[in-house]
Amino acid sequence: MEVHLFEVFEPGQYTYIGRVELTGEPYQERQPDAAGNPRQVWVFPLRVVDVVAPVAIPAELINRRLEEKEKQARRLDEQELRRRIHFSRPEAASRKVTITTYERNPYVAEYARRRANGRCQLCHKPAPFLNPDGEPYLEVHHIDWLSRGGEDTINNTVAPCPNCHRKMHILDLAVDREKLKREING
């Protein structure tokens, strides 16, 4: 009998992974259900065979699912959190994903770092440390993100410290974007 594996990354959308076969004997173990309650499950060790082309799973889907699980974890009290950890598998899962990457202009990035002169362009504090070449470590950020159609130009590129760079990606505040635009446009 042939068995084919499908996965759901978004509700109602089934992604065909390929034909699978057993790689070992099925076994039982305790795992948490969707509500975190322990249950006895059968595990079938599988491997994918006869894949015509590798399945391209966008990294955004995996990241979005991880963010949802992180939000759920934050809502749990400590006792429930410890209970779920107890029933979790110690091995980290892994999977191959596809990502879209943008080939940034290295001259624009270097110009942004030099313009910052060793100071974060958002918080104005000195770079938190020196890189292995002894230069102030600042990251490069596009005020209008490339993924949203922003340009890779000196008028859209700044050099924030790692902390402010993370803030820009997590909070994405309009007030910070405006401040950075004023910073580079004088």
C-alpha cells in the first residue's frame, strides 16, 4: 500500500510532501494534545521517497506557526508551562525551507555604516561592540523594507545598533521610521 504525506501550514491548505515509507518499527509515546494534555500516541518513523521536486515551504509559514506557539506559551502559567515541557520531545525538529533573499548593494551598506560614524542612527548610542576588524558593529536596515518594495539606496538605508534593528523589525513603529528618515535627510 502506498502512503502519501500532506501537511497543513495554513488552515484549509494542504501541501503535498511526497510518498513516504516506514524507516523503523512504529512505537508508542506520550505527547501533548492541542490543549497540552498528555496522551498516548503511535509514532510511525517515515522518510519521503520518490519526490519529483523538493517541496518549497516558505520560511514565513514556519515562522508564523512558531510565533503563534510562542504566544500560546506566554499565556500559560508556570505550572502548565512546566507540565508541557515535561511531555515535550528533547530533540529539536528541523526542516528545509525556502526563503526570499535580497542581494543588497554592498556600497550602499558601507556608506550607511560610515554615515553613522560608529553611533546607532536611532538611539544615538555608540555601537555596542567592535567587530573582529576593530570597527564599530552596526547593522544595516532599510527604512522602507525591501520586502515591501523599498529601494536599496542611501536615502532608504541606515545603520542601527543590533537592539534598535530588532526593535525596527518587531515593532515597526511609524515614529521610528520617520525619525530615521529625518536622520538621513538632514
